[in-house]
Amino acid sequence: MKGVIVAAGYGTRFLPVTKTIPKEMLPVVNIPSISFIVDEFVKSGIQDIIIISSRRKKVLEDYFDREIELESVFEKEGKADRLERINPPANVRFAFVRQQRMLGTGHALLQIKELVGNDPCIVAYPDDLHIGDPALSTQLIESWRESGCSVMASVYEKGDVSRYGVLDIAADGKHVRAIVEKPPRGTEPSHEVSIGRYLYTPDFFTYLQEGWERHEGGEYYHIYALNKLMNEGRVVYRRLSGRRLDTGEPEGYLDAILNYADTVPSLRKVLDDYVKNRPNP
């Protein structure tokens, strides 16, 4: 099982900071967003991680490299225990592939087709982070082992889902027949909302290539290949267990920071003190 992180986009919703800092490096307190996904992969037993980036994001490669100078400083100061916080996991292999033209997520995934080979892979979009046990990738792997199918992650939204991609679930309650984008309120096929985590079987990339060869220009997305698999009854869904952090927009990013802080006792105290002592507007 390989892990893939799609991190080539511009991050325009977070300008001006993303003019020079990749959105994937924006911290949730002191942890870059992309680290949450790498940690999730590692907890799920994934040792080969492919990151799709672009010209402006060399800092991602630097972040997942060893920091020799800091290692020397910490060792001299007798603080070697801090090395785990600055170095990548020793048993993980990283590969970086650049998407040289911004032609959509389907095009981005085609750049790593040969690296994935005949292995299944988990594709993660860094807007969706997960905290809790078991790790989200572990949950998807469990569903893949049970079904042999590609797996989509979802969350259950009780209220209005007209802003989301909503899953149309088959009668067996397991397979996905279609994704309905932004269904008008009252017409939604379910309240299972697709989020940015997928487990793809190798045939996904065969269909992805097929769709690209038929593509007539503009951005190319992964939905062509996913639709082919859904039409053949080879896609199931897994409802997320744990807590999802949605960092796709500034409002969600702030909410993600607060939700994460709520899980760390020292940070929760800061939140409690702020609520208690917040001045009246």
C-alpha cells in the first residue's frame, strides 16, 4: 500500500500568506497540516509516500529531509529527545513529483501512475485532516480488505448538504452508485458527504489514463475514472470514525486549530481561559 498526497495547488483562498508559503505547511498550532496526513499514513503501516507538488513548493521537500544543524545543536545540549519532532520517520521513503502544469487533480495523479504501479494506494487531499484512532487510512484499508473495492471516505452531515458532493448509496448500503455534486436541498440522495481521502485499486489508473486520452482540454479531474469504477459496482464507502478537521478555507482552518487545541490539555486550558475572560464585544 502506497500513500499519495496531492499538494500541487496554489492555495488562493489563503492569500497573501500562500504567496510564499505552501498551504500544506500552514500550521495547526505547531504542526504543519501535511504532517497530519504523513502521521496518518505511518500509523496505517504505509512506508512509501509520494507527494505531488509544484515549482513553488520545494519547502515540502526540505521539511521531510533531515535537519543536520538542529541535530547537532540538540545533541550538544543533551536534548536528543527532540529529534523525533524535527526529523521524518526513519522507515518511510518519500518521493516528490512535480505537476508542471496545473491541469486538475486527474492530471496530477497521472504524474505518479508509474510510481504506484500495480499496488493499491491511498490518495489524500490536505484540506481534510483526521484525528482519532484508528487512523483514517487504517479504516479505508479495512474496508478494502473486506470488499476488494476502491473506497471513498465520507462524513455524515445531518443538515443541509447542498454545498457538498453527496454519495448515492446502493441498496446494499455499502456500494456507491454516484456522486451528486451540490444537490438542491430536498433532492440529496443521502447525507453521506465525500471528503478528500480515497483508496484506489490499480484499475483506477487504467481508467484515469483512458479518460485523459479522451479529454478535450482544460482541467482534468479524477471523476471520470471514479465514475467508471462506480458503474461497475467496484466502489464502497467508509464513514469516518474520529474527528475531521476541514482546513480548506480560512474559517475551517481556524475551526481546525480550535478543535485540535481542544484535544491537547495545555492548549485546552488556553481556550478555557479565553472563553472565561473574553471581553464583551
